[in-house]
Amino acid sequence: MKQIVAALLLIIGTFSLYGQNRKQNTDFQSSGDPLIRQENADIIIYGGTSAAVISAVEAVHSGKSVIVVSPDVHLGGLSSGGLGFTDTGDKSAIGGLSREFYHRIWLHYNDSNSWKWEKQTEFGNKGQGTVAMDGENRTMWIFEPHVAEKVFEDLVAENKIKVLRNEWLDRENGVDIQSGKIVSFKTLSGKVFTGKVFIDATYEGDLMAVSGVSYYVGREACSEYNESWNGVQAEVKHHPHYFSENIDPYVVPGKPESGLLFGISAEPVSQNCNEDHKIQAYCFRLCMSNHPDNRVPFPKPDDYEPARYELLLRVFNAGWRDWFGKYDKIPNRKTDTNNHGPFSTDFIGMNYDYPEASYERRKEIIREHESYQKGLLYFVSHDPRVPGEIREEMLTWGLAKDEFTDNGNWPHQLYIREARRMIGMYVTTENDVLGRRVVPNPVGMGSYTMDSHNAQRYVTPEGFVQNEGDVGVHPDQPYAISYGSIIPLKEECTNLLVPVCVSSSHIAFGSIRMEPVFMILGQSAAVAASLAIDKNIPVQDVPYDALKAELIRKGQHL
């Protein structure tokens, strides 16, 4: 009997320790878990983004075993995280499983039961030139966050894909590399993942970085790749995201000694085209509703400080009223609300350390962005100094009650517009995007504007506030993206593909960084990984003719 009791106590203690360690994992702490498990598959995908899911689906379709190791609990990244007003560019360039995703969205909204808060006929079919439901091509490009997440979860279930969630790469010593190949990586819970080929499908590129692959953070000088739109771009006015009126930057107008208003840097702006390591601004893409039965009042953050938004008051006082300019309409009386104007949801200059930051610091940055944006919403809807017509209309909006229900109706995913970018076998630059050179070995296409958000807010030599970094240059036609831009240099790693933090210049990435393109490149990465496994060769040696034929067979546009 004593032996039985002792055995039971040992089992209970073991499972208690396992539970404690699982709880610790949510805080990004190494667990020392005694129940270390080793997982093995042909292809190991790190990430929970749209590219991660599509890569996994393609791996299954290509006959390979696959495991998705996701730091995220919710799959889909920005596609299910609020970015429902898709940045598509030329839709004819979107093929394969990426197009399949938007076809499934179309199928969903063809069911009348999908229209709970408005009729389909009330929604219409256009928003700022984007066709929502394309009946001819059976695709839909504008959707609610929870619908996108369901599509990703359906793809996972249908293809019986193993997904381990809330698993964070051990960035200290978690990657085992031998003879230039990743053998395995370990997560903070203690699990070890062994595979033949690995795909880093995160927005941050952590697996890529820890594996010793070269990368860049920030903006290269124009001279680096013979470009015109890289680096500092202080004179550009491509979008209305700059101060069109002279706005005083000081706490007490006209008195520099009083200090600068919140969010304005004292650092002078550098010369145009100079390199720096500043990052274009992040924000949350907010899903709002103006339906009385499906909206939650904007919450007042605990650290709410009205002084943070004094600069916006000065913009309003100068006559600006286009506050609702990017409340882009998605189904069921909801929005995908994005940054718009000189002072908006982009938290300019507050993300520079994010790409290389520890998990704890990244959590702080995310919380800071959430606090800033919640405070902004509360300020515009409640502060009596805000123009009455804007404040009153703002009170008709709230967070959508039926979205992100486990997170206070707030998006799970911060919009990481740009973090690390690999320096791989081929660096895509504006010369590729603008059709100035022939792209070798294409594995997908892009077409969207080279779009960079502001990277800094500074004081001009004349003594006024201004934003810098916002660029928007349109390619004349879709452009090819080289296979070399999703693979590292051969001497650095021979079994890794990177379809999100691709090898490109800052300004070229401004076009590539669209969710449909990430899905396109995710599928192409998995096809290439499968061929490398079949032939037992480095990913750099995959014969392009074979890769091209397989991609075309699967519906990719090259």
C-alpha cells in the first residue's frame, strides 16, 4: 500500500510541476520541464502567421510530415488580427493557396447566415476602390477577423496539421546547428523539434537570426542598392500623413525651453537617402463597430494621460477634420481602422528596439502601443477640447463586441510592419519592384505600392513639427520575387527558408510585406522544402526548373 501511495504522490507531483512550467511558459521563462518531449517531422515551421499556416498546408499537399510551432495561440497573424481590408494591389498576381484563402472567405459571405449585423445588400461591394466580393473570380478581399481565423483553423483541421501553440523559441541557446544545417531547435517549454528543413514564418525572424543568418534592421542608404526611395525621406509627401500646417512642437508654444510635446524627437533629421536603424511605425489594426448592439465603449486605460495627445489637439485647431478617413468598411457594420493623417494610431518612434528585443521587452512595447492607442480612442471620444462633431461621431463607435472576445475585444496581433530582413542569396530592391531589371528564378509576385509608414517625428529647422519616413511609390505592373530572396546564403544555412522576413531592401519590403504575398511565398517555400527533402540537397541547390514546374502546377503566378 505504501508503494502505491508513493507512486501516486510521484505522479501528482510530476503533473503539478508540469502545470507550473506550462504557466511559466506564458511568461516566456525557461521551464526546466522534466517531461521534455522531442517532436520530429520532415518540415518544421516556426510561427503562427498566415504564411505559417499556408506553408503547412502545402507541406501536407506535397506529401511531407509537418509541425507548426507557434508562439501565438491564435493563428493567422495580421490576416486574422484586424487587417481585414486587404492590401492586394493587382489581384491577378495572387494565385495558389493564397487565392484559395480568399475564395474561402467568399464562400463564407455567400451564406446569408454570415450577415448578422447588416444585410449583404446594405454592405455594398466597394471600399476605396477595392472590390469586396469578386463573383467572377469567386474571391473576397474584405472580411471580419474571426472569419479569417476560422478559415485558417479549417485549413489546419482538414489537413490534420499538428500545431503546438504558445511555444517560444529559446533564443539563447535553442538552435542546434551542425555542418551548416539546423538539426533541431528548442522552445522555452523544453520541447525539441527535429526536422529535415525548417521554415521561419514569423514577423520577427527569430529562428533566422538565432541560426546565424545575416539580416538587416532599419533603412539602408540609397547608395547601398542603387535606389532612390530608401533611407531617410524627409521631403516626401506621397500620403496625407504629414503636417500640412505649421504646428508648434513645444509644450508652451513658442518656448523651446518648455520642452517638446510627447512623441516628438529632439534629434535632428538626417540628410535624405542616408541610412539609419529606425523602424517604420507599428499600430493595431482595430475592428470597430457602430451597431448599438455590437459595440463596446472605448476603455480608458489605467495610465491614461491626455497630454500625450496635445499635438492632435493642435492639428484639430489648425482645421484638420479627416479623422475618420481610414475607417475602412468590412462586413457587418465593422471597420478595419488604420493609421491616417499627421497624428493617428501609428506610435511613431516607439518601436526601434522591437526587432532585437527580448521577449519581455517586446511585451512591454506591445503594451505601450495598446495603452497609447486605447488612450487615443478615449481622448477623441471624451475630451471636451476635441471638436464637437468629431467627438460626437466617435461616440457612435466602439470596439466590436464579437471580435477578440478573449482579449477584451482588442486585437491579439500588433502590426509588425517590418522587423529583421534577411540578407540572402538575392536581395530584392526597388529596381525589381519598379521593373528595372529581370528577376531571376521567380517563386511568386507582388504588386502593391512600396509603402513605408513614418519612422520619426522631429522639429524642422524652421521650428515646426514634422513626420518623416512615409513613402508610397506605385509599380507600373506586378513584379516577380526571386527564390533567392527566401533562402539564406549557402555558407550560412542550407536547410532554412524565410518567406516573411525576406531578403529585400527596406523600401522594396514596403511592397512585399502584404499578407497575400506572405501566403504566396509561404507556399513556395514549402514546395521548395519538399523538393530539397526528396533530392536530399540544400535548399540553395533545388533545381529551379523543377521548382517552377511544381509551382505552376499548384496555381502560383510567376
